Amino acid sequence: MSVEAVVKDRQPIMQVKDLYKHFGGLVAVDRLSMDIYHGEVLGLVGDNGAGKSTLIKMVAGVHRPDGGSMCFDGREVAFRNPLDARHLGIETIHQDLALCENLDAAVNIFLGREPVRRLGIFRLIDRAQMNTESRTVLDQLAIYLPNLDCPVRDLSGGQRQAVAIARAIYWKARLMIMDEPTAALGVAEQRKVLELARTLRDRDVSVVIVSHNMQDVFAVADRIVVMRRGRKVGERMVEDTNVDEVVGLMVGTSPAVDTEKSK
Amino acid sequence: MLLVFFSLAGSGFCSLFNLQSIGANAAILLIIALGQTFVIVSGGIDLSTGYLLGLVSVVAASVMTVLAATLPAPICVMIGMSVGLLAGLVAGWINGTIIARLHVPPFIVTLGMQGVLRGIGFVLSGGMPVPIFIKNLGILGNGYLLYYSPITGMTFFRPSVMGGPQLRQTVALLPHPLTLALLLVLICNLVLSRTRFGLYTYAIGGSKEAASRAGIAVASHTTRIYVVSALMASIAGLLYAVRFTNGTANAGEALTLDSVAAVVIGGASLFGGEGTIVGTLIGTLTISVITNGLVIMGVNAFWQYVAVGTVIIMAVLADQTKSRLVK
């Protein structure tokens, strides 16, 4: 099946159009357009410095685009900060997980949106509620943390990943961006994370996996978008392509084919 | 441990009077150290607090002195304090804004601010203490909250009609500076450990990046932290002014580093993310007890600096060893 055939009858959850971002003289993302559909796992691949991270940071509200537009659920959006994006259900799991190492798992899940209750003129954080609800969401994902009170720095790589994913799920993510999710993990934990990506898709959460690990991408993605030097150089359904072709597109040895003309 | 040592080594150390006087003298340092705790937990440092205290006391004293001729005492005390407080908050806001928005390291910004405040303080005061001639102002800074005598029981005011023997039996409790400091300890402890403001302070100290991605407005929160530090230093400055009924530009000279020391002895990390108000309270008391104990033992006053300095290094060393053992 070609890309067109698959996407024709599906609605995009997120559309980016002619997105452009430069840092000084360096053009990081060059007029890039792509769609992300409901309930799919999209693999976003490219060599180091291809602009993947910059692109997803714009989608997640971390960077502001210098040009172009973004639509979420058919409505044009402009994010002032990551919180704006999160309010719409766009969650990001970053390379470095973006957890506060000195704080515990429950606080990290709630950071930025803590439940509070009033006490006189003070609004105090409701620890009990945070702990209970963290426990619930971790249980849902079959994640076992012996102690919710210990700082995240004392957890293993897989456990930290679990906390980051639990945070996204608790906040009802509709579009989950995973930036190199398996980079720092052991083999067993890698498998578990990829499994989680599929679980999310089955719950109608769209997932974007950013990676240059071809094995991971081919194992879990439905569709692949290839970036090179800030531009989109290819878009393929997984079953229509193979690792060699994608790597060729990534490094620029196979000719860049625009999606509209392919197949 | 220190308490036991000094009670054995110096007579009079353990008297109620002396313990309360430690508390009253520690109050100014404690209040500054409370503000410093927020800054250090957030991963910064505020080196301007000591001279901010001095400047605020000078500003408040000058305003009070100028107004004393024309206005009734309570009003001119209020205005003087407000102006002093305002000056302090402006300095804190400038610190915070340069650090948070222009990304200049806190060490540099607050060190520079220390020089600026010191200079302005000396210019305003002409290099001399500015005395405040307002009757009874000293009571505010030197009085006690509670008095107990066998005859009248517990009262809020010094029992007035009394002869010599009864007066000797009267016990004064809770000097005002100590009461104020303890009140601020309670408030700061609540804010740092239980509110969003406190949590975001820890989050920024742990990882600015993660805090920002979690949607915390890191720049404005950082600014507010330095304003809090300046607020505490200003309150300490006003307390100094009413306790010693003057304003002195270099009144807080030694207090900047002592406040950092108190926070660090209390278990905070200079890299940010760790530290508590209770720790700071303990750190402050440690410094004050050492200072007072040495005085009572009759040791040359300059040895205090040596003792406090040694304790700081030992505290950090102990902390590092502990975290290495845990790993």
C-alpha cells in the first residue's frame, strides 16, 4: 500500500506546514511539511544534525518556529511554551527524560501541574493525592517502583523511562513524542518500551518515535519520515521499504523523492 | 554536643538569659540565612545580602531621622521601614532580573551588587552610623514578648508596679527578634517544603531544563527567589535598625558569608536541589553557639572566624563523604 492510499481515509491529528527554524546562520529545519495521523506510530529518522530534535521541539512547544504553521485537530496552534502543547495533549519523552533528579517519582509525574489545597493564605501541595494517583497510573502500566519517595536519581534507566511515560499517560497524552527512547536502556528494557509504544497506539494515542536505530523503527513504526539537513527527503510505509532504502535517504546516497511523486 | 561542651567549659552558658541572648543575636543571621536557603536550593548564591542589610538600615534610619521633626513617631517609623524595604526589594529584583533574563552567573551579579550597595550605603551615611532619635524605638528591637513573674503570672507587658525583689524574680521570655525570626522560620519552612513556590525552587535547582520543560516559568521564578532573599535581608536590616537604633552601612559585613555557611552547614548543596529550612536553623544555631560559647570562655574574639571557617569546611567534607559512601 502506498502512503496516499493509507492516509486518504484518515484524519491527521497534527499537521505541520512549511515549518522553518534557524539558529543564527544555521538552518535547522527548512520548510518542512508533514502529517501525523490518529493511532499510528510514526518513525522520524535522520542522521545526527538532520533537524529531528529541533522539529519535535517545535511541535512540543519548546522552540518557536521562525516560519510556517502547525495545526492540531484541524485548528491552527501557536505554542508559547511546552505547557501550551501539553494542554492539548502533546507529551514529549526526551532523550534525557527531562526529569528532576533530586525529586521523587510522584513529584516528577505532577511537576508543573500539582494538585493543591488551601490552608489559610497558603496553597499547599497535596502529597497524598499525588502519591495515590501516581501509584494508580504506574500500576496500569505494570510498572513497579518499590518506593515513590526516593529521588529519581536513585532509579534505574528503565524505571526513569517508566516514570516519564507514566507522566505522559497520566496527563492523557494524545500525541506522544518519544525522542531516542531506547538509547540508554538494556535490551530487556528496550523491548518493554517499544511494547509500550504499541500499547499507546492501541489506545488511540499517536506516537512519534525519533531514532536513528533502524531496528527499533522498523520493529514498531507504521510509517517512516526521513529527514536530511533540515528537510524531509522521504516518506514511506514500513511495509513498502527496507532499511537500506531508508539509510540511503538519510545519508543522501539514494535520490531524494518527494512523497507526492513516489509510487 | 556543642551545647554540652560549652556548658561545661564556660560558666553561665546554660543560663536562660544567655540562651535567649544567643537566640536574639542569632535572629538577624537566621533571617538572612532563610532567604539564602531559597537561593542556594535553586542552585544560585546571593553575596549581596550583608550589605543589603546595611543599606536598608541606613535608608530606614535616614528617612526616620529626616521625618522625626515633623511627624509623630509611629508614622515616621512606618514610613522609614517601608522605604527601606522598598529599596531592598528593588535591589533583589535587579539581581534576579540580571541573573534570570540576561543569564549572568549569580556569583558575579550578586558580588557586583554587593559593591554597589556598599558604596551607596557609605555615600548615604557619610561613612558613619546614622543614629535614630526616636524615643522608645529600642523597645521594639530589645523587648520581650512575654514576662513571667510569680505575682502577676504570664503577661505580655513588663509588670509595672513592682519593687526590687519582685523585679528580680520576673523572667522575660522570647525577645522580639527571636520571636520574629521563629515566625519567619515557620513561614519559610511551609513555603519551601509544602508549596509550589518551594517545589519549583527545588526543581530549578535539580534541573533548569527539566523544570522549564515541565512548564515552570524558570526566569520569573528565579527572579522571585532573589526578591525573597532581598526581602529577608531587608527585614534583617530593619531589625538591626530598631535593635541598635541606628543605620550602619557595613553592619552586615560578616553576615553574607555566615548566611551561606549556615545554609551549607545545614546540609544544603551549593550545586542546588538540596537543603531545608530546618537545616538552616540548625546551621545558624551552630554558628551562633560557637561564637557565643567562645566569648563566654573568654577566647579572643578573632578566633571565632577561625572556628566558624573550620566548621564550614568540615560540614561540606562530611557531606561529601556521606554521599560517596551512599554510592
